[in-house]
Amino acid sequence: IARCGDIPVYTGSRELLSSLTGYTLTRGVLCAMRRPQLRDIADICADARRVVIVDNVVDSTNVGAIFRSAAALGIDAVLLTPSSCDPLNRRAVRVSMGSVFLVPWTRLTVPAGTLRELGFKTAAMALTDNSVPIDHPVLAEQPRLAIIMGTEGDGLPHDVIADADYVVRIPMSHCVDSLNVAAAAAVAFWELRAR
């Protein structure tokens, strides 16, 4: 408690914390914070080489896992469309292992192609006839790349795919058609990392 300075710290029994939250906390810690002001896209992307655009991913587990992979695999910023899950959702925070507090993020309220004005090429992760494999040399050569990940099931909207500079696929084996978006993000972040 001495490390907290003038920040109030309260203690309570498990029963009290459970009555406040509606469930039993596994570690018995509860925190209340002020939500940070959303940062400007240009500010977040100023020094970024690799960013991810999370388009309409509504599952908090997937959003949390994407943030964890982004932090671990060198993604400089996360841009979420307004329809994507809130990364400060308690499940997303937990699954991310706190990475939502490490990787800069904001909401993307303009089309992904707008990032071209900031010097980015866009790479839509999608299974289409004209997609290139994720290990295509042109992708690794890009100094600034925005990787666009879509929701499971429907994937990315057709207009997002059509507007992308590159449409990228992860080659699959054994008749598996695709990966979970969180798993695909981890593969994409590693393969498309800035070198």
C-alpha cells in the first residue's frame, strides 16, 4: 500500500467483492480507473512500422488474444473499428494478460485506406482468388504495413478487401479452410513483422 502514494486502496472480504462484481474474483483484486481519452490515429501511427486493424471482431477473447500477440510479436499499434469489442472489457484485458495497457490503440472511424496518407500499405487477410501467400517477398519489403484482420465467419467486408493494397492468405493444409482470427493474427504478426 505504501507504493500507491495518495491513491486510496481499500480491502474487502471475498464475499463483499463478489457482491460488488456479481462473480467470485480468482485473485481477489478489483480496480476502478478512468478510461483514457482516445488518441489520434496520426499520433499513434507516427513512428509505427506495423499496425493491425481489427475490423468488426466482437468476441472479447479474440480481441484480448490479438492484443497479446501484438505486444509479443512487435505490432506497434492496434486500430479497432467502432463495431469491434472494447479492449478494456474485463475478459479482453484478462486474455491479453494486460497487453491492452502496453500496445497503443484507438478507434478507426475512417476507411482503412486512409492510412495510405500516413505512408502505410494495407494488407487484408482474406481467402480470395487473387490473394498472395503470407510469405510473399513484397510484403516483407514494406517499410510500413497495416494488417487488416476481420471477424470470424464473414471475414472482411468486400469493400475493405477491394480497397486493400494486398490481399493475403495463410496457406492451409489438410483441407482446413481457415484459422481462428486470433491464431491467424499471431501467424500474420510473426510473418509480416518489420525486419
